[in-house]
Amino acid sequence: MSFNTVLDEISTVNSETSPSWFSNARYGLFVHFGLFSLLGRGEWVMNRESISPSDYAKFALSFNPHRFDAARLADLAVAGGMKYVVFTTMHHEGFRMYDSQLTDFTSVRAAARRDFVAEMIAASRARGLKVGLYHSLNNWTDQPDAVAAYEDTADYNAFITRTHARIRELLEKYKPVDILWYDGHWPFTADGWRSQEMNAMVRSIQPHILVNGRNGLPGDFSTPEGHLGAPNPWRPWEACMTLNDSWGYHAGDQHWKSPADVVEMLATCAQYRGNLLLNIGPDGEGVIPEPSVKVIREVGAWLRRGGSEAIFDTDKFTWNLNDKGSHRGDWNHHGPVTAKGRCLYWFLRRWPGVSAVLSGVQERLRHASLLSSRQPVSFRQEGDVVRFEGLPAVPDDPVCPVLRLKFEDPPSLYQCGGMRVPCYPHPHYDPGLSDIKH
């Protein structure tokens, strides 16, 4: 397929203009792919190993990931239950994964002779996935670079002008896209990047687009990295997380999360009405590491077995260490709890055995069942304590069993640090500043 054909396909698709799609998406695929993939030592290899731009550029001569298949990537996202894809158009190394009139340091002019961004957008759109373009503001290759710009006014003006030109070219080339995912805003603040001007330019080209807050301005959503901490006060947010411990492909990193780990992350995001952007890093040939494929497919199968009911379109069900406030939720020693309407979904990540107890229940329970098998579960409620009996000795789901609880009214949970709730106003768990991560 020619580049022009791919771009024509992209331009025929209308993008949804309402940002509400983002808060309801819940689950997306992050793809870190670039020249760094060829070296197999992570996306910061150029910086961490002090490889000069001239030496680094030589790797482009052999960069030909002939096994990269955008359709397979998009199919994996769909099979995994994901709703959108964010793809690296240029990481800090400065290598563009698309054709550019601003530099020869691109995948189209490398050995590959391919526009990977166009391929990824077309494959995603064909499968109904939303599309985000990751683009680094920092650039270790183009001269003057960020260090020179930080030290010299003339270099600064040239660097910022070229940065804005890169973003303009990208968004004029690929229309429409749903997200512009800034990154790498070292060493400047929003004023230094001229971020107000930058965002205005972006919206003049694609008015519907969402931008994150990594150019120093708040943007349309927050991006906690490596943790699931929702912003306070709440705003649309997306936790970006690796499947192992690396963003770009690292041959030595085999520390993979399990499907159950990913489900628990999804549940935490669902509690706080945020998204999980789960990363994979294809290798230098364009191959997705098999452990990534396996985990994503198993989580997708779990969602299709009924798990999606507990993850998508959920209500906010949060708790606070210091006071109850307007929170409806609480933590539990077996696993997280999500809510939707009159239902609670209790993720029994740590299986309790044939019986279980849920305390702090504020409403009357009417029905209980296992989510995957739909098997009814008997229970007895005494005040705010519900005792479940007759659970299977072995969980009904191999990834993460969930107990579906339907109440008379929208449910809430509340316990505290004491064996009973005091009659007077009291701290929820910690009376002051806490060292506990929450």
C-alpha cells in the first residue's frame, strides 16, 4: 500500500469531537517503537550511553523492522478489549517514524522506507480504535538541541521554532487524530516552550483534538506515569504503565506483569474513573514480545467472560485516608471494589476460600453471584456485615474472580481504623499527613 493511499484512508474518517469518549474509554494501548528498538536496550539508550548524534544516525542505515505489522498490533488492541492506541511518532532520540520535510532522519529515508505512523493510524481506524500520537518536545539529534537552547538565546529561538514546526507538520499531515500526547518537556516550563501558542496552533489545525499536560500546561487530561494516583481534584486522567519495567524494547527485561496484575490496575482506574494506557515495545524487527501478546490476550478474554461489566462505564467509587467526605468506597484486603448503579463488583484477587466476609456495607444486599460463571452465591446480612457461603474452593475464573453484588440502592462501603465507627466526627484512617501511598 502506498503512503498516499494510507493517508487518503486516514483523511476520510471523522473523529468524535466530544472529550467524553476519553473518560469512558478506560483502556488503551501505548506503543513505544523507534530507532532505539533496534539496539534493544530501552528508549533512553542514546542518552544513557552517551551515543553522539552522528554515531546514532548510523543505526538508521540498518533500521528495517520488516516484521512490523500495524494490522496485527491493532488486532491485538481489539482482542485485548482496548479502545484506543497511542503510537510514538518521535521519541527523545529525534528519529521520526514518518516522512518529514524537515529532516532526513526518518523511517522513510532509513533502510525501512516505511511510514509507520500512517500504517498505524490506518490500521487503528479500520478497527474502530481512537488514535493518539505521542511526540517528544525534546530532541537529542537536531541541532541546536535543548541544551544549546537552554544556554543561548539565538539557539533557543531556533530550537523552539523548529519544535513548533515539527508539531505543525505532524498534525497537518495526519488528520484527524484524537490525541496529541506530548512528552519530554525538559528543560523548559510552559513559558519556555511557548505552550499557550503551541496549543493554540494545535487546535487551529485540529479543533477536536485532546492534548495532555506534558508541555507544562494542564491540557485536557493528566498522565500519571508508573502509578495509578488519580488527580485531586478529579479531572480526566490516564495512568501510563509498562508491562515489564521498560517502555522501549529491552532484551534483558523479562519482568512481566501477570494478567491478574493488569486486571487489578484496570479495577483501580475504574474506581477513580480513569484510563489505563498499557505499554508494549516491539523489538528491532518489529515483533511484539510474546509475553506482551499473551498477557493482553488473556486480559481481553477475561473482559469478554464478563469482566467488562465491572470495568467500563463505572461510577466513581473512591476513598480517602483522612476523612469520609463525599467518598462512597473503601479498601478491602481481598481486592478492589468497583461500582455501577446499584451494583458492586468485588475483585477477589486474593481468593478467600469457600466463605468470605464484606464489612462496612451501608445498603441492603439483594443478590450475589460470581461474575464469570453467573453462579448465585448465598449470603446473610447482619447490619453492615455480609457473610457469603458456598463459594467454590477453586475460583471460577483463572485470572481474577469477581463477586457481583446487587443492592436495593446505590451502594457504599465505610469502615475506619477502629473496630467500630465512632459516634463523633473522626479521621477515616490517618488523623494527619500520611506516609501511606494512596
